[in-house]
Amino acid sequence: TGLNDPDRDTYRVIIKSIIILASVVPPELPMELSIAVNQSIISLIGHSIFCTEPYRIPAAGRVTVCCFDKTGTLTTDKILVNGVVDSEGKSWKPSELSENQRDAMFVLAFCHSLSVSDSKTLIGDPLEKVSFEEIGWKFDHQKDKATSKDNNYEGVLICRYPFNSCLLYTSPSPRDLSTSRMPSSA
């Protein structure tokens, strides 16, 4: 049957198939498609939508979901921190963390794998970097020490346990130099 039949010439089967397809497709079809695309462009312009690639209009008829990224939130590589949420569901902006949220500040200040480059810029995971920058602390990588922007809080990293692939976490042990205690959340 068809191309698998050894008695049939493959070339003739392909040619006859093309002839059948050409006779089934009306000669007006390409022109009708062009008219439909042009009519779609005119309709879109009436709605203040400008199409830069008209050849994509027929494929757009199959689209069920369309996302627009006017603000760049889907395509940007910049992460914005909206807030910090505690275990009770209360939330704060990182800049609003106070004495009551001291442990949360220490989590943001020490639970990361950031380091400082030769040019004194933080390098590391983008989410950790943005979280640290958002609280406004300064980090001294050589002393493993972090200081709050108002110099009211200061901590030092006693030990950072490396990432454990079986447990899927890493663990720091910071000490709050202001109170000489280990923060409970870090």
C-alpha cells in the first residue's frame, strides 16, 4: 500500500499525491488568506492595535492565553522585595523591621551565601542579594560581620554549614553582638 508497495514507483506515488492535493486546494485559497489577514489588520487598527508581523495573525486565532509585560515584571531580571512575613502571618517592609522583628532582620542579614567581590560589590544568588540589600545592612565578608544601616545592630557569623544536597539546605550560625546571643530564627 502506497510507498511500502515494492511494485509501485515511489516517485509516481509522490507526484500523484501532489496532484491530488493541488486539485483539492482551490486556486483562490492563498488570495482568500491574504484578504482575511488584511481584513484582520484593518479590524485591529480600528481597536488601536498595531500588528508588526501580519503573517502571525492566522496562528493567533489559536491563542487562548496572552500575557502582556508592559511593566517588565515578567521579563526583568530585577527582583523586588515586597515584605517579610512572620510565622503568624504578619508582614512588614524590610525597611520597617524594628526591635520586635530582630530575629527576622538576622535571618535576612545572615541566611545567605553572599560574598564580596574585589570591587566591594555583593555577589551571589539574586534573591539573597536583593533581600540583604533591602534591609540596608553592610556586610564585611572578611570578618563575616554584618551591621545595620543605623549601626544599632551588629552580628557576626560564627559558622556556616555548607549546602547539604540530601537535606536540601544550608545553615548559618550568627551571633548578635548587640546582645551576645544567638538569634532563634537563624
